Amino acid sequence: MRIGPHEQERPTAFEPLRRLLVVVDGRTGARAAIGEAVTLARAHRAALWVAAGPPIGDDGPRVVAAMTREALRAARQAGVLAVEAVCETRPTAASLCRTAAEAGCDLIVVAVAPGSAVGRLVQGSLVPRLITASTVPVLVVPDAVKGSPRRIRRPRRVWPVAAAPVPPARAFQNVFV
Amino acid sequence: MYRRILIVVDQRQVSRAAWQEGLRLAAAHESEVTFFTALPRFPLPSAEAPYYDAGSQRDFDQAAKCNADRLLAAARVAADKALVVSRGVAWTGEDDVAGIVDAARRRRCELIVVASEGRNAVMRLLTGSVIPGLITASPIPVLVCKAAARGQPAGRATVVPLPPRAARKRAAAAVARARRAPA
């Protein structure tokens, strides 16, 4: 007889995610990644690090900055501790992975644009490079246009805060990696 | 959040990273897990390929099914230990990516977990990895795991509590340095 999760007390040894890194580029599809990351962070009571990805186009840096602010605002509205990760180098896949590793992130969340695998290679997409370079799992979120937008649901159970002490929100005003 | 998770398992050792990460998430989200494995296809003889005796197709299929059952049973034992409801699916067909996406759609999964060996993107394409195709075809998020999964200790990130004005200055200086730095 198989034991279901509701028939026995759940062990407390499972590991919730403690920190997530979401990569924000200037595309509108990055909003899907932001929503997914905020939902995950809220469910796990994790801290969310928002990192700017490589900007696209001439207006890219301004759009990326606006979207980063949007991500921080969305996270704070959802009650998630969110900080902006400022890299001292240009945002490449290697630098983003280094940021995630140094910050102790458990997961990298990134959006992927519609297109074929060969197209992503030719266009120099960030996603294959992140998958190659990252030592932590990478959550690839498709653009919201592929399906209906995901609803953000409250978790059924509030999990205990991660063992690692998280500094108060006031101290997270700026984080330099 | 994720009510149903599909985990792609195969005979590679790195596939266990996907089990573990998927089961951790499933335990945290009280999700139901579907273990998916694709059966290998019978190698068709080709004049240009070196001779390889795979036996009869029937024997090959039986051995493949036996291996898949064993793999799925091991995965379900791991799920039972994590107190996660699970089921196994052994699939056979031409296109593994289509099979995975179809299985996820049929079971209304909200996340696909797959393992990566850490090759570069070109090698993933050339060796027939399902990851590029899954990223292209999947309408739901895909979690790509590696053998060295999470659990790394926090590194050298420095949290600098600063008054807002000084913080803005330092952030602007860091961004300016980043823009000046060569790629």
C-alpha cells in the first residue's frame, strides 16, 4: 500500500528554497519569469534577488532598469523580501551564475523567448549559456503568450523560515556582489 | 503552487539530480509527481553504420521495458521515502520531446524537471538532448538540474546597509563601472 502525503505526518527535513535569482532582461516576456519567481519565493518564504540581464537594443538599459524596479515592486507587494543584485561586470551568463553562486541562490529563474533552439544559439540567447554555466538549477519560464498567465495562489501551508538567518529588510537596501 | 510535477528520468547518473530536486519541490508543494521515461528505439540496420547485433526487436523491446520498469520503481521508492504521491510512465515513440510535452499536458503538470549533464549548447543539440526541444515546445516552466544541485553555502555576497543617498551613489558608481568594463 502506498503512503500518501495526507496519511502520514510530513517530515521536516525537506529543504525549502532560501534565495532565488531572477534574471530580468528588457523583453516583456521577462514578466512571466518575474511572476513565477515571486510565486515561488512567496511559497518558500525565500529572498528574491533581481539581477539585470544583458539589455536588448539601444533603449535596453532604461527598459531593464524599469523592469527591475517593476520586479522589486511586485515582490514587495507579494510580501517577498527582494533585493537588487548589482554586478560589477557586464551581465553575462558567467557573471550572473557567479552572482548566484556567491549569493548562495538555490535557483535561477529566467524567461525564454519563443523561437527554435538553433535560433537561440545564433542570436546568442542567454538561456543556453545559463544552463551550461550554472551550478544551480535553472528554471526556464516560457513567455506568457504561449499559455494563459499563471495565477498566483497562496500556499496551503506556511513553511518555517529557512535555517539560515536572513537579515532584516532594512539591511537589504543595496547588495553588492 | 505546483500541484503536479513531471520528472524526466533515464539511465544516466545525472538523472538522479532531477529526481532529488523534483522530489524536494514536490515535498514542499505537496505535489503529485509523474516519473516519465522514454524507451529506447530499436536500432535499424544501416549500411554505413558499424555492425551491431541488437538481437530481435521483440527481445530489445522486452529488455527496454524491463529496464524502464526497474528505473521507475526505483524512482517511486525515492518518492515514497519523501512521502510524495507518484506514478510512472514509460513511453515509446519517435519524438521524445513531443512525448514529454504530451504527457505533461495529459496529466496537467505545471512543471517539468529534467537533468542536464552540463555540456554546452551546441553539444546538447548534436547529441540529441531533449532540453533545447523542451525549452522550445513546452508551454509550462522547465527546471534544468545538474548533478551539483542546490545546497551550496552562501558565498561572498556583501550586504551593505547604507543611508539611501549613499546607497544610490554607490549603486550608480557600480553600474557605471559595469558599463565601462569590457564584455
